[in-house]
Amino acid sequence: MDHGPRGGSERARSLPSGAGGCLPADVEEVLVGREALARRVAELGAEIGHAYAGRPLHLIGVLKGAVIFMADLARVLPLADVTFDYLAISSYGRSTETSGVVRFVKDLDEPVAGRDVLLVEDIVDTGLTLAYLREQIGRRGPASLAVAVMLDKPERRAVPVTVEYVGFRIPDRFAVGYGLDFAGRYRHLPYVGALRR
Ligand code: 5GP
């Protein structure tokens, strides 16, 4: 039976003990370690739980980058009634830049009218994607709409956008891991790393 390539196409460095995962050659350094991520997600969960106490909360994750953050966040919410939906968008432009021109490639499965919605996104960079999504979802008449992002690169903001819950502010580096990819890879890394320049 073929078990696939041994060790993958490149030799990955190990992380310091306890950190988990590996450090692929393309990843220069760890920006946010897995323990810091877990601590911050727990804090955000408590904060969000407090804000929505006793109310149903509808989470909308932006595929694919928000999947890991949303899965972790949802599981620390001290709320009894939480539902999930996902949307997928595609942005035109180069792989490490956002053009701001986005289109839905997967729309929501459920209506949001009258519901308390929390849009969950991996990272806000120029803000163009979130500004567009806030506007599009807001038009559908949710009772409330708030945004949670794991990472924020404030230096690169091109349009103002409201983000109610932010995990970490990071410098202007191309981040991978914890759901974020580079050319489809590295979403599985348990930490946020910076791609080699
Ligand atoms: P914005 O529209 O705010 O410029 O960018 C939002 C989208 O661009 C994110 O949802 C993400 O898909 C992508 N993006 C922006 N910065 C990064 C980054 O540092 N790493 C990765 N992997 N994607 C990014």
C-alpha cells in the first residue's frame, strides 16, 4: 500500500517542545503560538458569551480560512443556542493581495433576517473584504451583526471597517497557519506563522 511521500516534499523543522506541529521551510517564524491562540480564543468566547447571554447566536464563517478559528471559538462559547452557516468568497487578484473585488462562490444556506449574527473571519487586512461582507449581510436584515476576526493587520487598512472582536494585532507580514493558507497549504499549522519574505 502506498502511504504517500515520507516526510513530504521538504524537510520540516521541529518546533520547540510542546508547541506541536512543525515549521515548514517556507515559514520564517511563529507570530502567535498555539497556547496564546487558545488563551485568546477563550477570552473572546467569554466576552462574546457575555454579550449574547440568553440569546441565540448565529455564526457565519468565511470559508476556508475561518474554519479552525470558528471551530475553536464555538466550543468555548458559554451559550446554549448556537447555529453555524458558512459562505465562501473569491477575490480577484494576486495570491497575496486582495483586490477588494469579491464575489460569493457559496452563499449562505439559511436566512439571517431577525437573527443575531456573528461573522467569523480569519484576518482583516485592507478591510475591503469585511466591508463588503458587512454590507451584503447587513442588507439581509439581521437583528444584529458583529464581526470576530482572529488576526488584524491595522497597518494595511484601506477602508474603515468595524470589527467588534479581534484576537491579535499582527505586523504587516503574510500570515499562515491556524486556517490561513499560502497557495492552499499550511492551514493545518496549529500556530500563526509568517511566510518567509
Ligand atoms: P482584506 O480584504 O482585508 O485585504 O483581506 C482579507 C482576506 O485576504 C482574508 O480573508 C484573507 O483571505 C486574505 N489575507 C489577507 N492577509 C492575509 C495574510 O496575511 N495571510 C493569508 N493567508 N491571507 C491573507
